[in-house]
Amino acid sequence: MSNKELQMQRMWQYFVDATTEIIEQKGIDNVTIREIATKAGYNSATIYNYFQEVSHLIFFAALKYLNKFIDELPEHMEKGDTSLDKYLLSWESFCKHSFEEPEIYNAIFLADLGENPEELLKHYYNVYQSDLYGEVTEDIKTILIDYNLSTRSRNALNQSVQEGILSEEKAAVINERTVLIWQGMLITVLNNRRHLSADEATNKTMQHINEIVNDYRLVK
């Protein structure tokens, strides 16, 4: 890596870290380019040399909060006997963490990031890969590595198809419905439409997901 690239990476990381501090101190709704510039000690124009818009900075900063989910996931999935059991357990863990921090997960998975969000995530992994991954197995990396939630969910179902627990067609239906159910519940929690605790929202979401999976599995 050239000196210029190293300098750009340091500046990039510096602004992301400043954004993280603002989220922790004032909440994600109070993150602005002006606030980030003040925290970092630069002017707003300098930030735009590295980031197109504030949603990108929020996205990168929010990704650090996935560490709690990532740390818990391997042990939680070990409770499952089959690949489909592990799929359900991964959703349970994901629901729990996302409903505890709906603003963070909304910023990562639902917020409008403009064009090519996959490229943004690839850049983040290049900088923070060791922080995000740590020591995890390849099957868990498959769940974590894709920005698109639908693709991540479908990847996790592939092994169940290979093992004859699900058909390709039914796996596609499960994938679509489970993602939509989670999105609907996250928006409900985020907008405070129903006064649900994170546990209550998780239980309701998993009840629907379990029913869908059990209806479509080939091996009961």
C-alpha cells in the first residue's frame, strides 16, 4: 500500500471513529456532517473528499455494533443439530440484537445508501476485517459477509437444500418471507407503532419464521 493510500485510510478511519463517538454520545439521529467535522477537527469540505454523504459514515460506524451479534452467533448456532436448526438460531440471535438496537440495524440493512452499497461494505471489511471477523467458521462468514440481507439469508439456507431438508423452490419462499417479516417488525419497533420489548419482538418474529419453515420443510 502506497503512502497516499495509507494516508487516505487513516483519514477514512478517523472520520468513522468520530461518527461512532457521536452515536455513542448523542444517538444516531444526531449525526450530521457538521457534528462529525467538529468532533474530528476538520471542516465539512474535507469530509466530502472521502465520503459522498453522511449516510455512508453512519453505515460504516454502525457496522462496528455488529460485533455483539457476531460474538454471540457461533455459540448460539451450536445449539442446533441440523443446518435448518442453525438457520433458525441465527435468525433468533439476529432478531434479538436488531430489536435491541433498531436504529443501528436500520442504518445498516434498510437505509438508502445510494448506488453500489456492496462496494462500501467491501471497503469496510478491508479496513476492519480483523475487528469484525475474529475467529469464526466459514459457514458463519457466509452469513456475515454479504451486505444484502436477502442474499445472506439465502446463503444460509443452501446447506439445507443440499441436505434434502428443503427444496430449492421452498427455500426461496422461506427466504423472501422471513426477510419481509423481519423488516416489518424492525420498522414497527423503530417507529414505536407497538410498545414491544426486544424480547417480545423477537418472540413474535420467530413464531412467524418457525411456522413458515415448518410448513415448507421436506423432513419433519
